[in-house]
Amino acid sequence: MERIAFMLFAAAFGIGGYSLMARASLRSLMPSLVVGIVGTGVYLISLDFGLPEFASNFFGATIIYIGCAISAKLFKAPTTIFLIPAQIILVPGKYLYQTFSNLLADQYLPAWESCLMMFEVSAGIACGLVCGLIIYSISMSIQKPIVKFLKKNKQQ
């Protein structure tokens, strides 16, 4: 539990630092922080339950996309303003570093394994973002007729 708390604390600094470095507005900083920390928490808890990297990144990225889409609707801003800083923690930089480090040391089998893991993590993030988009789009298309029906019945 202490490890997860420390990693979430570090994730907050990573998200905040990236947002400031990318000159994101202070208005988008807090939603990105909250959504990024929640998504990273889902990722870390998934790993603790023994799920593979693909599934853990998938669930984390799905939660991050849904949270960013909701933030974008609330703040009337593009989703990417919230999405890029929030999901920066999930990017597989560790595996990219290991791949090139092993290649430079002429260790081709470990380099290949790290490269495959990097692609697996990247695919998990991409699939999670697409799944989050689908879930959010379906929920919005269901919400509109319900709200319209409730407003119509309230006026009568």
C-alpha cells in the first residue's frame, strides 16, 4: 500500500511537471492531475492483482479517457488538453530505454523482449483509449434522449 501511495504521489509530480513544461493552462492542470492520478491508481491496482501489463494499461487508459472526456465537457475545452498530461505516466519509457540499452550492449534477445513489451504496453494504452472513447460516446448518445424525454415530461 505504501508503494502505491508513493507512486501516486510521484505520478502527481510527473503529471504536474509535464503540464507546466508543455505550458498547459492552469485551468486544465487540476482536472488532468485528478484524472491522471485515478488512472494511474487503476493501473497500479491492476498490476497488484496480477493482471498483465496490457490489461493494466488498458484499464488505466480507459479510465483516463473517460475522465478527460468528462473534464472536456465540463470545462468546454478539447479532450486532448486533459488527455495528454493525464496519460503521460502510462507511456512505456522504461521498456524503450531497456531496448536501446540492450541494443547498444549487443544483447539482442533482451532487447527484443523489451521491444515486444514496449509494443504490448503501447497497444494496451491505445486499445484502452479507444474503448474509453466508445464507452463515452455510447453513454452520451443514451443520455441525450433521456434528458430530452425528462424535459418534455417536466414541462407537461
